[in-house]
Amino acid sequence: MTPSTTARAAELLQEALDAYRDEPGAVEALQRYQRRLAEPLRVAIAGMVKAGKSTLLNAIVGEEIAPTDTGECTRIVTWYRHGHTPRITLYPKAGDPRILPLKRTAGRLAFVLDGARAEDVDRLDVEWPSPALHAMTLIDTPGIASLSQDVSARSSGFLIPGDAPSEADAVIYLMRHMHASDVRFLESFRDDGAARSGTVNAIAVLSRADEVGAGRIDSLISAADIAGRYSQDPNLRKLALGVVPVAGLLAQSARTLRQSDFESLELLARMDRAARERMMLSADRFRRSSDTQGLTEEARASLLERYGLFGIRLAAVLINNGFADPTPLAHELARRSGLNPLLELLDRQFLARAEALKARTAVAAVENLLRSRPRPDTEALAAALERLQAGAHEFRELRLLADLRTGGVDMRAELAAEAERLIGGRGTAVPLRLGLAPDAGAAELAAIARACLARWRVVAANPLIDRSALEACRVVVRSCEGMLADLSGVKVA
Ligand SMILES: Nc1nc2c(ncn2[C@@H]2O[C@H](COP(=O)(O)OP(=O)(O)OP(=O)(O)O)[C@@H](O)[C@H]2O)c(=O)[nH]1
Ligand SMILES: [Mg+2]
């Protein structure tokens, strides 16, 4: 990522500040965007009620911090950002922010609202010393499309404000099945201010994937099939950069596996397999079963809550197959939860593009300001905005990526697929763009990049080429040149 796009976005914000210096509201907003440009990328976790958002957030952070109960707090937008010491700040809709006491119940943070009602709280801000929050700020949002229109409106209003860029630069959208309301949400997130240029900045998660096959041991395989189908769905392809199945509960509990969990699971693993399977026919049966190797009712309830039937079954099988210590078991459970592919996707699609996505937000803010508060002396600012929008190669790549995914480029399918890869559709690292292994040597990378460049120059030179395709070719050619320039800094073996 060239720093120049970020620098140019910062310059644009400064120009806007100069142009609007006599409008305090605009100045304050622009200063916020200046600070935001320097902050980590903001990734919101959204989805319908009980889709598993807070649980997945905990899995990504690797700690059980976000509350997943049914309390008031799941109805409040909550930010989790990196801080050296833990601190929770409540921002009311009216009045000054205040620090909340740090209270934990069974390891999880408990937000003591101190008399405030959820509807009067604008947001909670949690600073937490977790390495996962270094690169991105995670935002837990209340479930959308809920029975409570009010809660739903709070999430949508925050993510899709309508009159300003979204507070989030990108979104992880959880769904258990694909509903019309999921598609509607993603459409509005894409169409909102931050994404008016058509940037696709959402990743979809098929959540609670362990429940797809009713907790059977092959549940995640069935979930992967469904996710595969969804990712080919033309509606969803336009809106999300990928669809991955994740058993968030298992991921969360694996990453925080306790010695007592392990001991309980070990007891179950030692049981006769048929007896164990009988006992695990349903959650209810497991809870009420008496034939349990000395496992208390409390221990069984805790296992169910933390791992679900699927996780318990899988853990017992794994223990019997040699994962006989807590650490290897935890790693294997986390691996099987589907969390890693999601983290990789986040890394490739969001973090590797963090500067471009943040710069986009800044540009959208200025665009919005010019539209909502037009004034006579802003021609120079509007021209600078247009130059940056049209000229920054990262933006052109993001725009083309969206166009290709929406079928807006008249090009043969194989060429379109190659173009999508070369402009970073699978991730921005050079080997990913070139379709090579991550450890490919510099000489091989350069040779393939050169071959791609030559091929795409030929495609672009075709006199019969459609206009949309010609623009696409130009972007691809520029991406290939960019790769070669990057690679020329590397010593070729
Ligand atoms: N089996 C299973 N249960 C899950 C999974 N993820 C979450 N749950 C359970 O689903 C319930 C809701 O989970 P949350 O993480 O609170 O869901 P949420 O989307 O944050 O819910 P709201 O914020 O209230 O909309 C809890 O009882 C979780 O234990 C999962 O991957 N598998
Ligand atoms: Mg929640």
C-alpha cells in the first residue's frame, strides 16, 4: 500500500478544513475524520439478533470480553479498541461521557450502566490490552431486523447513517441462513456514503455453523457446502468479498479453554462410545442424563453452554485420537471451528487494504460535506476531491473489484476472474494476486507478473474492446506495473 493515498486523503481533509473554517459543525466533523484516519481500521460485526456476533467478537479477540447474555448491553453499540489498561467509557446521547467500573462476571465484562437506560446510551467504549485489537477496532452492534424496531434502528443508524460515511470502514456480517433482510442490510451498507463509489467492504460469515447439521460431527462440512453455494449467489457476490462458515462458540471456547473444561471432556472421552452417543442425542438428554462418569449436572451444563453438542462430540473424538493435552486440543478445536479462514480473509481483504479503506472514508466525508453544505468558494476542494477519487490506484482497484463482482464489466468470464485476482480480489499480497504460493521466489513472481502485464496490454489494445472492459484493463495493467515496481526492490535470485 503506498502511503501516498493516506497522505493525499489527509491533505484533502486539511483543504476541507480550510474551506469550512468558519463552520464549527463542519470543522468538528472534519477533525474527527482526521483522527480517524490515524486510528486502526474500524470493523463492525453486524447481523440479526442472536446470530452469534458477540461470541464471534470474543473468538477473534481470543478473550471472553463481550457479554453474550440477554442483558441490556447487547442492545448498545460497543467499541473494543486497544488500550494499555482496561477502561470502559459510557457515552450518553446527552451529557458528558463517564467511566464505568470494571466488573467481570465469570470472566466476561459486565457493564454496570449505573442507572442509565440502554436507549439513552450512544455507545460504550472498551479499551482493552489485547494484541488482536492493535490492527483493528472491533465494533459489536445490536442485532438488526429485530422485533424491537428501536434496537434495529440503532444498529442500522450507526452503520448506515445516510447523511455521513458509516462509523465502520468495513463489516463482518453474520447470518445463519440467507434472508432477504440480510441482503437488504448489505445493500444499504454498500450504498451508503462511505461506499458510494461501489466499494465492497463486507465479509459474510455463515454463523453458528455447528448447528447446521444439528451438531453432527460433519456439521462444518455441510456448512462449508452451504457457504460455497452462498458465495456463488449473484446477489451476495455483489455485496460480500467472501462467505465463510464459522462455529463461533467453539472458536471462542477453544481459545479460552480451561483446565476444568478439559477434565470434563476427558471424562466423556473415556466413556463407551455408543453410550456417549446415546447420551448426546439431544442437548436436553445430555443435560438430564444420569450415566455420566461422575460428571456433575453443573459441569454438563457448562460444557453445553461453552461448546455446544458439536464441540463436545468433536472434543471427545479428538481426545481419543491423541489430542490428550489441553493445549493441542484447544488448537485443534480452534482450527476446526473455521475461525482461521475468517482471520485470513480479514487479513487479506481488510487489514491489507486498511489504508485504502480508511482513506475512502475520509474522501467520502469530504464528498458528503460538499453535497450537504454547498458553498460558493469550494471549486478547488471539489477538484482535489475528484482528482483523488479518480486518480488513486487503490480506489480504482476497489471500484473495479466491485464492478467485476456485480457483473458490470463486459469481459469473458476467465479474463474477469484473472482481472479480479490481479487487482487483489483474493488479497493484496503479490503472490496472491499472481495466483502463486506464498513462498514463491522473487524471480518466479517477477516472471509471472511480466507475463500478465504483457497479456493485459494485448487485451487492452484490442480495438473492439468495450469501454468498461478497457477501463478494467487499464487498472489491471497498472496493478501489474505496481507489482513489478514492488518486486524490483527485491533482489532477484
Ligand atoms: N451452537 C452455537 N451457539 C452459538 C454460537 N455462537 C453463539 N451461540 C449462542 O447463541 C446465543 C447468542 O450469542 P451471542 O454471541 O450473544 O449473539 P449476538 O448476535 O451477539 O446476540 P445479540 O447481540 O443479542 O443480537 C448464545 O447463547 C451463544 O452461546 C455458535 O457458533 N454455535
Ligand atoms: Mg451481542
